[in-house]
Amino acid sequence: MKKNIIRTFFDSNTNLTKKQEINNQKIINLLNKHGCNVIQTVMGVELFFQESYGKAAAANIFHSKIKDINENEIFVCEASSPSPTLVFEIFEALGCKKPVLVLYNEQEASNLDIAFLGNPSNLLSLESYNEQNIESKIVEFLKKAKGKIPVSRFTVRLTKEISDYLNFLKAKMQCSSKNDVVLKILEKMLVEDTEFQH
């Protein structure tokens, strides 16, 4: 039986202490151990652009991060010391409908949770961790994320009346497409359907 590998983008702040670097490597190792193929920019693998400065370097970073987010199935970040770039990446991944795990060390209590407390997305997992529970936090997220990674496409032909109604709901629900409307409705039903959950 073929094992499914989850394409994973990992990132964190680049201004790290030695302890944070070791922590990041542990997170990456755990992700790899539990079926992820980790692409990273924070541990020096793809940071060639750090040699340059200014607008060209900023554009390079921006496009590199967008590409990494789009080409991977999930986004995991260590956010004990969040940067504006990391916050951007989180919102970008959520906007791309990617499951996101935001980890922060409970000893370094990030203020990042305040920015995301009101986020209703069921794709976002915000978790504080310590040395003893980091692996279980990652494993639990991966179990949930596997069910949220798109695996099939479904096409349906609509009557004009249903199409008009979906356009109405699109505006009312502030969705970007009719597809998003249907997904939001189905996600809500999925959460509320206790018969299916068991």
C-alpha cells in the first residue's frame, strides 16, 4: 500500500536563538517522521536571497513564500517570535484554503493568538506546546489536516434559479465564489452532523 506523503511548507522567524533553531529542527524532524515532505525557508535551505537587500530582495522573498505556500498542501509555522512575514504567510495559506498549524512555545507565550482568536476558519490550529507534548500536537493536527486537503473535484450543472441564489449567498456571506459558498455550507453541515461524526 502506498503511503500518502503530505507536502508541507514550514517557516518561522529568521532571527532565532540557538535554542529556537534546535526547536525548529525538532519540529521539522517530527513532521518528516509522521509522513510530511517538508519544504522550508527558515533553516537555510532556500535563503539565498538573504545576500541581497532592498526592493529586489523583498520581491524575491515575497514570490518565494507565495510559491511555497501554493505548491504545498499544508503550512506549519513556529511563531513564538512572530514576524510580519510570518503573519502574512498564515493569512495567505488560509486564503489558499490550506490547513495551517501555528505553534508557539508555552514558555515564550506568543502574542500571536490575539490576532487569530476571532478567526472562524476550521483550517487554523493555534497550539501552544512544550517539550513533552509537541509530537502529539503535530500528530493531532496532521490527522485533522488529512481530511481537509482537497482530493477530488466535483462538477454540478445548476438551474438559473439555483445559480442566482448562490450569487445572492455569495454576496451575503462575503465569499469570493459560488464554490466557496457551497464549501462553507457543507463545512458547517459537516461540523453539525453528529451522525456523520460517529
